[in-house]
Amino acid sequence: MAGPAPAPDAPTREVTRHVAIAGNPNCGKSTIFNALTGLRQKVGNYPGVTVEKKTGRFFGSHGEPMELLDLPGSYSLQVRSPDEAVARDVLLGRLPGVPRPDVIICVVDASNLERNLYLVAQMLELHIPVVVALNMVDVAEKNGVVIDLMALREKLCVPVIPMVGTAGVGFIELRQAVSRSPLPAPTICAQMPIVLERETMALAKQLPVAPEVARGEALLLLTLHDEALDALAHHDRTIIDLTRSTQQRLTASGIDPLSAPVDARYAWIGQVCAAALHKGAGHDSASLSDQLDGWLTHRVWGWIAFLGIMALMFFCIFTVAQYPMDWIDGATAVLADFVKAKMPDTDLRGLLTDGVIAGVGGVVVFLPQILVLFFFLGILEDTGYMARAAFIMDRLMSKVGLHGKSFIPMLSSLACAIPGIMATRTIENRKDRLVTILVAPLMSCSARWQVYAVMIAVLLPSGSAWLKAGIILGMYLLGLVTALLMAWLFKKKLLKGETPMLLLEMPPYRVPSFKSIALRMWERAGLFLRRAGTVILALSILLWALATYPKPANADATPAEALAHSAAGRMGHAIEPLIAPLGYDWKIGIGLIGSFAAREVFVSTMSIVYNVESNDQDTAPLRDTMLGEKRADGRPVFTPLVCLGLMVFYVLAMQCISTVAIVRRETNSWFWPLFQIAYMTGLAWIGAFIVYQGGRLLGFQ
């Protein structure tokens, strides 16, 4: 599938060709990108913008190294969102530091050829060499769609490679096509009306761009309305004024400059499809897809299926992940024992065992649960269920002033709020995008898993996996309901606007690419471990120092007295009046302060505060220590109400510096992230207060 293996020194060789991979959403582009690049991927941001940049190294048919750039999914080069703007600017060579591609791999969904060819038509207008990856030909065949490859190649005059990305079919041929030298530029594109063509070429000569892309850029300029022209930052006023005067002349000639290019492209697409596309009567799989949608998008059964899938995911997280969690916990205990056996009882040993091992180990132990979560989310995305979930939620989202497309970033936030917030770029309306950013962190991300797991372990030491999964599902539903309520409030009072109409493509059901899912899990594991080895390690050392110094003058002081005398203890006592109504003591206050940097730090903070070393045979030393923690009057600290209140607090609180930074970058303002911190912290306090004080009024402890 992957072609010939590169030489051992291949990664250090100079890149011979820059390749961009583009395509409509849900066409299988990411699967092909992951299969070509494997683990040779880098994720960053495009210079000057907040859109994610994903690049990777792959090797041609003769082992020559090439760089592959994964462009954001786009239906066309007419820009409606920041993601589509980046795809256009990369292809036109507008982004500094990003070379214009030498060749474009345009991924096309064979089962939706007519719709996908519109982007191909625009790619051909740029006169950059194009290779069409005709993906999902198996789905097309099952749906009774027959594509004449020879006719399609003849009409497009570019290489067309039939592929099944999830099965590894067509990759050798794709590498050969991209490796061809020289790569000829397209010679055929949609023919525009004569008057439009003449005006386009006149405008193209005035553009300060490469001659080969000038005509394509001129066509894009002519299809922009006044507001979009005014928003252009890469052209001076002379070009914008020239574009407007050209549009006026075209209008006077009876040609609509906004719709005429679109009509011409679709007329050309019609000719291509008439020659190359033949539709049969369809097969049983198509009706099976309709039957599945009848259940999975039903007003009642769709919700039951959605909740059932979520419950199954949480159940697997508590059962399947438990075995590797025990292994990690055991390895942490062995390491702590080894350090204690080899080092004398000094502050340095305390730093290693109580700070580094207890702090970092207390977080790393939850890696298996996070990977199981990402595995399920990958399955849901690759099978096409994500779009169905958005369709189901549209009925609810429309009642709060948003549409189902806003739910996709919210659903992505179940893994991490950062990619969820970045996914809002696909939302066209600025106010809707901003509202979604403001509420996305209310969806419980994987970082909260550590807090939930510890609190549930204290609340239900011997509870069943289904009961624990039910509590977790309740926390997720609380976050979802709160997000919807806050979205309704923001749309009604703060960011007023009309409820948008949902236009959403339903991708075909597909067999997931487990290799692609495994690569995403590997990437997430690497990010998590790097975070544990850098941010969490640094915070654990800092918290250990704050919990250790200054030491009390009395050498015989108990551990509790020493902690109270430390800097961390004093900080906890300082905020205790604010958190006492929630049932929290000053030690929990230390955990709240530490976790403002990152939610998962709460667990490592508690390990340090309670001086818990995972160095014995007990697989849950922190849980047992917290269960035995008493107040001055002998009452337990971690009662059921306190445990539930803490979970509610972390559902609603904005405690993640990385998310704050992303919101700042996405909104280009400090007002919105600071507003987000304020309103979510207030929600968290109120929610925990209601749980604790309301529970006590009802007679619970």
C-alpha cells in the first residue's frame, strides 16, 4: 500500500516537490493524507492566522522525498469561512512562508462526482498540475454508480487515480502520478462567456501575482460582492476599484459577474458527467443506508441511539481502560519504591517521589481512558455518524439560535476544547461562531476525566462500571444542557442574530480506517505525554515546593501542620472563606488554585497535598487517602455532596490556560477570553453551591 520503503537517510534529504492535498469535506482526504505520511507528520499554524497547518513527509515512486500539505476541506474557492480562505491563499501563493504547491492532489468522492467536480474545475483554472484521486470507488459501485475512467481522464486531461483510501487501494498509482516529471499543467477548464473571458484576462494582467494563477484569481475577484471586496487585505485599493469597475461593465453587458462563472463551471461539469458518469438502479446497500438514517436520525430513536452510543463509550472507558491503567499504576509504584530504596530520606527524594512521580504519574495513569475516548470519537467521525449527530442536534440547537453545524465543534470539544474551538471556523456567521466559541469549553473534555475518575472512585469505591458510566454521562449532559442555555442567552442578549438554516452534507456510511484512527490516537498520546512531561511536570515541582516550603520551626510538626505552614497551605487558607459554602476545605482550595493552569493538575495536586506516593500494592492510594480525610470535628471531608459538587464545578469551570490562549487567538481580543473565565467561574461556583447546600437542605450529607 505504501510503496517502496525509503532509504534510512531519506528523512534528511531535501524535499523535491511541494504537494497540496485538497478536497470537499467527507471525501476521505484525511485518510489518504494519513496513509501517505504515516508518523511523519507535523501540526502547527499557518503564519499570521490561527488555522491549523498539517504537513507530512512522503516518498515518491522512486523514493524521492516530498512534502504534503493537508489543506482545509473546501467545497469551492469562493470563501465563506477562515478555513476556506487559507485553502485559497495557499493555492494562490499568498501566504508568506508557505510555498505555492508544485502539484495538487484533488480528492474526489466517486459517489458524489458531480458535486466534487466543482472544486476540480476551479483547481484547473489555476494552471497548477493536478492529480485527481477518485476515492471511494467501492461506495460508488455499491450505489450503482459506474464511472468511465478513460472518458473522465479524456475530459479532464489530468491523471485520474481510482482509490479506496480505507483499504489501501490506489496508493502506488497515486505516488507514481505525483512523481511524474515533468508535471504538465492543466490544458482544459470551463469556458466562460466571451465578454467575461475578455474582462477577466484584462483584470488578470493588472494583478501582482504569478501569471499562471492570474486568470484564476481574477475570476475569484469578480465573483466577490462589495462587502467581501472591502474585506480583502492582500490587494491595494487600485485593484479593488478596478475589480468593481469591471463588475459594473459586465453587468451593463447583461452578464452577472457573481453567477456567470458558476453557471459556466456547472455547464462544463454537466458535459463531463454526461460522458463519464452512468447511474444504475442502485444496490441494496443504498437502501440499507436509507434504513439506517431512518433510525439514526429519527426524532425519538435517533436520540436513544445517540445516548446509547455515549453510554457504551463511557462503559468501555471504565472497563477496557482499567487494565492498562493498573499496569501504569504498578509501574509508577515500582519506580517510587526504587527511588526510596536508592536514596536517603532528603528533600531531593521527596521532590522525586512526592513531586515528580506522584504528580506526573497521577496524570499519566489516565492515558488509557483518553485513548479509548479518542478511539470512539474516531470511529464516529470515520463512519459518518458525526453528521447524523449534528442533524439530530439541529432541532435542539435551532431553539437556542444556532444550527446543527455548531454542534460539531461542541462534539469535538469532548476530546479537547482547543480543536473544538478551532473547528468553529467552518461556521460562516461571525456571531454564531463567537457564541459557539464561548460555550464549547462547557463540553466535558478529556482533561476532566481525571477529576471525574477520582471523584467517582471516592464516591463509589465498589460501584459497577455501568453506574460509573451513568454518572459520567450525567456530567456530559450537564455540560451540554448548560452550553445550550448559555448559547440561548448569548443569542438573545449579547450577540443577537437570526437563527441560521442548516445546510449539511450527509456523507455515506463508511467502514472506518483503523490505521487513520490509530495515527490520531498516537498523535494525541504524544501530545498528552509531552504535556505531562513539560507543563504538568513543571507544575508538579512548583506545587511540591509550595507545599513543602517554608518549613515550620518545630521539627516535630506533623505532616498536616507542615502543609498548613507552607506557602500552598497559606494560599488555601486565604481562599477558604470563598469555597467553604461549597463544602470545600483549604486543601481542596490548593487543588482548585493549581488546576487553573490545567484541569488535570487537580489530581496531581491532591497527590502532593495528601503526600500520596503510589509505592505500595494498593491500586488506588489517592482514593483511599481521600476517603479517610477528616475535618477538625471528625466529619469526612469528601462526602457524596462534596464529590458531586466538585464534579459539577469542573464541568462548568474554565480552568485551562491553553484554551484561554486559543480563544484569544480566534477572537483577536482579550475581552472574550476574560469574559469566558468570569462567566464560567461564576457558573461553577453557583452549580457547586446548589449541589452542596441544596443537598444539605434535603437531608443529604
